[in-house]
Amino acid sequence: MDTIENVLTLDEFRVSEVRNFPAATTELSNLFRDIAFAAKLINVEVNKAGLVDIHGETGTVNVQGEKVKKLDLYAHQQLTGVLKRGISCAGVVSEEMEDVIVFDDKMSIHSKYIVAFDPLDGSSNIDNCISIGTIFGIYLRSSPTGQPCNKEDFMLQGRSTVAAGYVIYGSSTMLVFATSRSVNGFTLDPPIGEFYLSHPNIKCPENGNIYSINHSNYLNYSPGVQKYLDYFLIKNKEEEGSYTMRHVGSMVADLHRNLIKGGIFLNAATNAFPDGRLRLLYECNPWAFIYETAGGRAINGKQRILDVEFKDIHQRTPLFIGSTLMIQQLEMYLAEENL
Ligand code: F6P
Ligand code: MN
């Protein structure tokens, strides 16, 4: 790493982006800062989860039928509150809320962005000290500013994503932010409360040797997915160590690792979840945007994730995402299954 004088803070990075790219708007840059601020608030509580009685289930069930942990709600409230107070966001979609949230205060009606987020992904892992994360996608509203946004503004198409990112609360806390230009990673220095640009211009390796899937569902996957998984086993029999399976079961942890190291992550259709487990708007689209910007790919088995048509804000989709050559090979197996 460079000496500290040469490492940009998140704020210095924001200013340099606006300077270097005149098309970069300060409104998006402000939104980025707001999300970073919410990330710090969430990070403080996530790190205390084992100490204070904030963790544990609230006893309610969220719209996905999953048990809601208190920290999920806390993260949802912090993000929503910070975005409402800021100048850039007109409304949000959250995994935790059945309906969209329209900000109708004086400032927000003039804002041009909609943010879709999963405030705390992998939260069933909180009690076990496993890395968890926040995922977000940023879209332009379609209605004119000056009035509260409407239902159509929330019919979000992946291909219209303006920016996306995630926060990983792990052995370090990192915020990764992607615009159509580049993907950049910032690491939090906790005592100072500053994010530093630690991973400039992240690129997903073209190929990798990691595959990440919940293998216990093998017999419920389609024949193409099964054959693809068999390929890894056969390859390793021929030459041990060709591939390695790594699956935390916390999407942000699995996808962050694979983005940096190269690999493939699969959340495929099963009998119980014919559309897979993951949600399009605030899990798959943001990750697809991040991976594509970094040179990787993301598909649902039939088409590019970012081209999947909007149906409803909580729709699910199978997700296959990773290094381009690994996705290409998976596509060959999936094509055979359709013959
Ligand atoms: O939010 C969904 C999630 O918890 C992801 O973090 C994770 O990748 C996935 O569910 C795990 O699903 P499964 O249990 O099917 O592997
Ligand atoms: Mn999630």
C-alpha cells in the first residue's frame, strides 16, 4: 500500500471524480457520501452485535418469509433515514418493507435518484460472527422532479442502473462503489471513522478456480447445473487442486471474495425455490452491475440479469455470476440441457 499521504480518502476520491469527469454529478456523489455515512452507523452496531442485546430475532417475519433480526431493521432505518435527510434520494425500496417508501419532504421531491437496497444481507449469520453486508443499486427516477415520485419510478430495470455497491462488515469493513466507469473499494479505518481508497479500479479476473454454491441442494438442481458441478469434481480427480469450493452462505462475503480472486457463484432454481432464493432489485441487479463493470458477467441461465424484465419489487431470480470464462462454460452445460 502507498504511504498514507498518497491514499485518497473517500471524500478526496469524490472530489477528484467530479473534477476528472465533468459529467459526474454532485448529486450522485452526495448520495455516495450518504451511503458511506449510513454504512458507518450500521458498522458500529454490527460490531457490537455480540455484546449488547440488540441482536436476536424480533419475532416478526419480513416480506420474504424470513425471520427478521433486530439489526436488519436497524440497518433499514439508518439507511432510510440518512437517504431521506440527504439531497439526492426521492424514495427507496428495501428488502425489509413490503411497499416502496416515497420521500415527500420539501428537499426529497427535488431529488432524482431511487435507491433499492438489502440493508443487511446474510443476517441469519449475525449471531455466528460471520461476515454480512449491505447491497444497494441506484437508479434515476423517470417522473419529473418537484413532486413526490410515483409507482412507475420504482419499476426498476437493471439495465438502467446508474451506480451500485455493497458494504462488507467482515475482518475489515469495506465499501465498494461502482459507476459505469469503474469499481472502487474503500476500507474503513475504524478509530478514525474514515474510508480510504484501498482497492482502486477493481477488475474481476477473466477466469478463476473458485465455485460457490449450496451443494446440499445438488439433487434439486437442473441437469445442466449438476453436470457443471460434476465437471469440477472430475477435474479435481484428474488433478487435485484444479478447483476449490468456497461457500459462506452470506452473499456479500462470497461475491466479494470471488470478485477479487476470480470464480463463479451460483444460486440456482430448486423445487422449493423455482426462481432461486435471491431478489432481483436489491441483490442481483446491483451485483450484476458491479461484476459487469469489473469485467465479469451475470446471467439467470437464459439471459443477462440486467435485462430481466421488472415484474415486482421483491421478485426473485436464479443468479449465476462471476468470471467471464466460467460463466461461458456454464452456458455450454445449460445449452445442452435445453437440447
Ligand atoms: O439473502 C439471501 C441469502 O442469505 C444470501 O446471503 C445467501 O447467498 C443465500 O441467501 C443463501 O441461500 P441458500 O441457503 O439457498 O444457499
Ligand atoms: Mn439478502
